[in-house]
Amino acid sequence: MGSVDLQTLRDIQKTHWPQGVPHHLTVPDESLWKAFSQLGETSPKEIGLNYLGNNYTWEELVDAASRLASAMQDLGVGQGDRVILFAQNCPQWVISFHAVVRLGAVVVPVNPMNKAVELTHYIEDAHATLAIASSDIATELIKANASTRVLHDLIVFELADALPKDAAAIGALPELWQRWLMTRHGLPEAEGVHVHPWAEVITHDVLPISTQVHGADLALLPYTSGTTGLPKGCMHTHASLMHNAIGAGPWLDLRAGDKQMIVVPLFHITGLVMGMLACIQNRAQIVLLPRWDRQVAGRTITQQQVTHWPNIPTMVIDLLSGDDLDQYKLSSLRYIGGGGAPMPDAVGERLKSVYDLDYVEGYGLTESSAPTHLNPMSAPHRHCLGIPYIGTQAFIMDAETLLPLPVGEVGEIVAMGPQLFKGYWKQVEATQQAFVTIEGQSYFRTGDMGRMDADGYFYMADRLKRMINASGFKVWPAEVEALLHHHEAIKESCVISTKDPYRGENVKALVVLHEKFKAQVTTEEIMEWAKNNMAAYKYPREVVFVDELPRTATGKVLWRKAQAMQDLEDSQKSR
């Protein structure tokens, strides 16, 4: 492998830079609270958030956050303290986030699917003395705290309080949602923890808060997925979060008066930064859904005239595969896009031919407050991570020599920019290992394999440890998955490796079929099709039909979980 001058790579990456988008941003040295509170002053009666048909003005949101901040201040929360936020998407989540940052405290967003055993680590590691949670899951925090005794206070709210009062609006929700959202659980019993009802806390008098918060101050401590060891907290400042949120305006044409539907979780960095914060920084309306449902999403886009929809490809696949698609009007959408997995060609082509919409893919991590790369709206490429985002430098590095690689060669993606985190919470060694110094500058090592083409666009080659070695040939699972999508019966797939005494490893595909094909095709037929449509070393030697793929709460396929189960099966066979 050869290497190349970094400046040459930067020049190539500018080839398709979107017109009118600045190459760099000047992020104000201020708290995230500033932009939020200003909306309450300049646009008090403007609808800032719509939740299942229930409207909140900016004035109402800012007032609620101010009262909550005052109450938390009385409970002893101050600058630098960590506060756990534990709930599904809801208005209380938005209010709570801004109340915490108003105090100069640090939000610890936690996946609401986590159970007590998992929550213990977050409480202890972040040393969070206060948490805010919805009543349906608050008991899990209580259970987790029984052994840690770190939490002193817990503020609990009812999801039902955020619902519209209109019975027809409630009746239009899925039956399961009605039972979930309307059930009141009350306050959990807790030993050693003071439990405060949201309804009382939110009426607290607004008190002066003298804390001076700057852009460099810590604002967010989201935890990584924990694929190796326990999850690590990523230290994000007000400035690192603000950078990508502000940049969403010019890059995605998100402006005042637009409506962005946020169904990706707010506890996840994409939903938080490119969803909620992007709306606030660019004065767009937040159209919030608690979780994914095809029919609810379709009606919401239609009724609210949604202009922007960040998502994951599986949501789009689900929406477009519904028999009732003709009931929804998607003509208001100007932007639809996301990341986490490549969009199947067939779905992307339908999106373009029927709705004249390009699926705009991007790439980022928790460590980079969402995107380091995004496709230009004017020239997106499919199955592509995009080009380096505003203010970002990125290239492909040889993982052994630590030298930049030329166009077309596969190596590790590294990136540098103002959106990067400041390191892992209380983990100096892990932080040091995550960065590499090249030409005197510190670049973050993403751990993802990729390549850059002659136009400066980046493509994923897969994670460092996800390569399959079949008789000496390198097989990239993402490529096989993309090819499988060309079969009309296949809705989704996850490709993993199996042990083979002769070839070393074989390719195995877990396949989800479209409903109408489930009784019509066999695994043998899928394998024969793959044999005829893929290189001999690449096609799956085994196909298994499954009802669904294992996923994270954000919708990403847990290929590691599927691989671990296969590894266990292989080890048992070899005994």
C-alpha cells in the first residue's frame, strides 16, 4: 500500500462541496440554553413542538424548563453534576434536557429499554445523584440504586400528561400505544431516594440562576454501546453539540418554519443533535413521536406537512412496503435521510421515482455528536457515507503504518473536527487509544473500515472485526447484504460467518422475508439465486429465515449478537 499527501485528499473532498454551505462554522461561546430560551422570547406563541397532535409553544417549553431547573437547583444540582434522563421520546424529555443544561449540569441520556442490572453501571460511573424518568420504567432505576445508593432524588412524570386531550386523537393511536401511554403508574416506592412528582416540580417558582456556562463546558455524557467491556461515557461540550446542530441548517436546508419529524430516539446522539437540537438552533418545529409505527408516521407526515425526516433505512423500508401507502402524502418532504445501514437500491429507486426524493446517507458516531460525513443534498451517492462534514477533516488510514492511503484503498476511517468529544469519562487510557497524531494534529480512530473514491466520497467497507475470510478471500458482509436486497422476496438480511474446517469461514445469511413471500420461497432457492448472482467465494453457504433481526433501540442491526450466537453454536459442534 502506498500513502498520499493529506492536502491532496482535502482538495479531492472539496470537488462536490454543496453550494452555499460554509466550509467552517463559528460556534458561539455559550450554553445550549441560550438558543432555546431566545425562542421563548422572540417567538413565544410559535409552536415549537408537536407531540401526537398536542402542540407546545416555545414560551410554554421554556417556562416549564425554567421551573424544572429552579426545582433541581433547590435539590442541590449545580454546575458539572450529572443527571440521568430515562424515558422514551416525549415533551418532558425535551424540557428536562434544557433544564439540566440551564444549570450547567450534565445530561446522561440512557436507553429506556435498559434494565436494573444495566442501569447500575450508568448510575455508578456517572455518579448521578438525581434522575428524571417516566413512571412506566422508573422502578428500574430504583432497583438499580438499591445496591449503589448513589441516587438521592428521582423526578417522575406520567407519559399520559403529554397526550392531547382530544379523544379522537387518542383513538387514532395504535391500541398498544394507548395502553402504554395512557396508563398511570404513580410514584414508585423507594428506600433511600426522594421521589418527586413532575406535576408538583413543574409548578416551582422560577428562581434566579447565576451559573455562567460556556461552550467548552461539559453538557452531555452519552454512553457507547459497550461492545467491548462496559459502556464508556463520551464527554461532549455545549460547543461540540452545537456545531453539528447549527450545521444542519445550511447542509440539510433546515430553516425557520420547517417541521422535522423526530422518531429516532432522543437518548441517541443522532436524534438529540440532528433532531431536537438542529430544530432549536435553526428555529424549526419539532414533530415528536415516542417510537416507530408505520401508520402513525405516515399520518404525521401527511397531517403536519413534515419537511424533514431523519431516520434509519428500516423505517423507510417499512413505510414504503405498507398496503396503505397511497393514504399518505409525502410531497411536503424536502429531506429524508439517515445512516446506520445502507439503503437497499430497490427502495432508494422507488423513493426517487415515485416521490422524487433522494435518500441522503451520512456517517457518524456517539463520539462525534452524529455526523462526520454527509452526502450533499444536491449530489448524493447511494450506499455512501458522504463527504467530510462542515469543519471536518477525514481520510483513510493504514491501521498498521498510520499513514494516509490513496483513493480507492481500504483502511480505517479517521476524523478530526469541532464536533468530536473530549474523551471518555474517567478513562484516560481508552481516550489515548482512541486518537492518533498525524502531522501534529489529533484524529479520532473510528474503528470502521472504509475507502474514498476519486470524487472524495467515503464508503464503508465494514467494521474492523467484521470481515469474513473465506479460503483467503475477504468478504465484507455489508456488500453481501446489499446484494441480497436485490431479491424481491428479501426485506432485510444480516450476514455473519460460520466456521468451516476446509475454507476457514463460510458466509451465512439471516433473512427476513416480505410477508407475501413467506410461503412461496425456500432457503434453497435463495442460496441458488445468490450463487447465480455473487462471486463464488462470496455467496452464502447457509440461509436461515427469521421473523426479525436482533436490533438496538435505535434500530441498528446487532450483527455482533448474531455472530456471538453463531460462534457459540460452532464451538458446541466442535466438541
